[in-house]
Amino acid sequence: MVVASPSPIRTEKIRDIELPIIDLLAERSQVSKLLVKACEEFGFFKLINHGIPDDTIKKMEEESFEFFAKPALEKQQAGPADPYGYGSKNIGFNGDRGEVEYLLLRTDTLSISHKSKTISNDPNKFSFAVIGYIESIRNLACEILDLMAEGLWVPNTSVFSRLIRDVDSDSLLRLNHYPPFNPKNDGDRLATSFHHQIGFGEHTDPQILTILRSNGIEGLQISLEEGVWVPVSPHPTAAFCVNVGDLLQAMTNGRFLSVRHRAVVNSCKSRMSMAYFGAPSPRARISCLPNLVATQKPPLYRSFTWAEFKKATYSQQLKESRLNLFKMINDDQNGE
Ligand SMILES: C=C1C[C@]23C[C@@]1(O)CC[C@H]2[C@@]12CC[C@H](O)[C@@](C)(C(=O)O1)[C@H]2[C@@H]3C(=O)O
Ligand SMILES: O=C(O)CCC(=O)C(=O)O
Ligand SMILES: [Fe+2]
């Protein structure tokens, strides 16, 4: 028998914190300092004056809305999400569920052109919009990563961006749609449990960097302290919210934080988000940067390939802390 677990929302605290807003048009060394500070303190920030043309964003959003407005059977033509394709309510392969439907796409041109035939009645229009959006977002991600490297005084400032510029980069685009959910109007027996107001359960993003755009409806929350959730208010002009992924935390030897976040469902408005996850090639080896290691700060994680990390990610539930599997075991911790 399935028993609804008691609602955890009553034991959670919601706190209001304003995330840093970073203006990419400000003076370069100032921007890189602010980026480093934001990644160390929050792992998240909002971005303004990012330079992505409105039209590129608009075209992508229109395609996304059009797709989610289709009848379920048509959307399923793009699926199942194994892991690329269309999914609804089931997330990943380990029993996670949420009030969300989504489309997960690889970001290489060939795969988008191919997949678009199963997604849209006008595949050329769809692939044109997606390829244009991905190209702009990838360039933006690289620009941010180079600035971060400058702020960290890393000798080779393309140390992060070269990973996602790789032709074999495993970057992803995820389109999420959270239909409005009002438990009172839902006949589902479990509907009154808090579980069903969760659109996308708490997790960290495994990749290097995530660039998220939402349709101005609130729902994203971050947790800097266990049990305390901070809603990220949609910024009227900040088109993007950026966050550090697990790989960047590992490469910066824990200086940057890959922070837990989740998406909750709005009771009357439909929410849509588009997340670009910048990832390296499966063969890429991830190790912490030498200039961030010192006698007092030994490496926190062992070196690993993205293929290894991804395998661990997909074998676990959303909420698991995957980086823990790669922690160095040092003698102090063994009490020796
Ligand atoms: C339950 C899962 C879904 C996920 C793979 C995983 O096993 C654990 C991490 C999940 C996550 C979170 C961030 C991204 O949305 C995502 C695409 C990713 O790379 O890791 C998802 C995975 C997914 O939905 O397939
Ligand atoms: O929809 C959102 O705001 C967050 C989605 C998310 O965290 C993800 O897709 O990994
Ligand atoms: Fe996420």
C-alpha cells in the first residue's frame, strides 16, 4: 500500500535573500571579482546585459510553448526520456517524480536536426530556433567561465570554457513545463501531500555550469542551509539565472558551491523554464586546479572522468550528493 508521507513543508523554513545581480557590461575585472564572490557565497546569481538577442530567446520560448501545448500522444513521439526525449512526471531512472513535463535534448546540431522531426510539425523552424539559442547560450557560458577563471587567477583562463567548447561536449538543453497545480482541484488521493507541489525535486546540477531562463513565474528555490529554502524571484530584466554545477565545485576544490535547488509548482500559473547544462566530453578528466590546492587546502575530490561521474549520477536519485562518492579520504578523517 502506498502511504502519503507527512507533509515536510511545515518543517521547512522559507527565507528571503536577494541573489547577486551581475551586469556583464560592467568593467571586466570588477565583473570577474563579483562572479567569484557570488559563486563562493551562493553558487547562484542573476545575469543582466548578457548580450543574447531578444529575438533568439523569443523564438526558443515560442517553440517550447508550442511543443508543450501539443496533445500528450504527439509529445510522446519525442520520447521516452532515456535520458534524451520527452518525459512527464517521472524524472530519471530511480523513481523520482514531480509535477513537470520536460524535453531533454543533446546540443549538437546533427542530433537537434534529427530529433526535431519527432518534435515539431515544422522541424526546420524548430531546429533553427534551438540551434541559434544553444549557440548563443554556449558562447555566454564560455564568456562567464573565462571571467570566473580570471577572477580565480588561473593561469590558463580557458581552462573551464575549453571543456564545453569541445566538439564532443555532452552539454544538454532541458525544457521544463510545470502546469498549474492546485491540490484542492485535484482528485488524486495523494494530492494533498506536499510531494505533489514539487515540480522538480531538490538536487544539484552535475555539470559545469547551468544557465536557466524562466517565463517570469516564480518557482525556483535554492537551499544554502539544510531545511531552509530561498525563493529566487524572477527579475524583470535579468533574463538568466546561472548556477555552479558539481564539476565546477570539484575543479575549484570546493571554493565554488554547487547548491541544492528545486522547482515548486505555481497554483494558478503555468511555468516554463529552459536550462542549458554546460558539460565536458565524456572522456574529459576533471581534477582540481593546481593553483587552488595548497598544503592547508589539499584536494577535496579525486580526479575522475565525466563518463564516470555521469554514470554515478544516473545510478542515483535526484536528492543524492554525488560528489561525496569522489571525496578524498584523508588520514585525519580516519582519526589516524
Ligand atoms: C534522477 C535523476 C534525473 C537526473 C539524473 C538523475 O539520476 C540524477 C540527476 C538528475 C539531473 C539533475 C540536473 C539535470 O536536470 C539532469 C538532466 C542532469 O544532468 O542530472 C537531471 C537528470 C535527468 O533528468 O535525466
Ligand atoms: O525549473 C527550474 O527552475 C529548475 C529546473 C532545474 O533545476 C533543472 O532542470 O535541473
Ligand atoms: Fe537543476
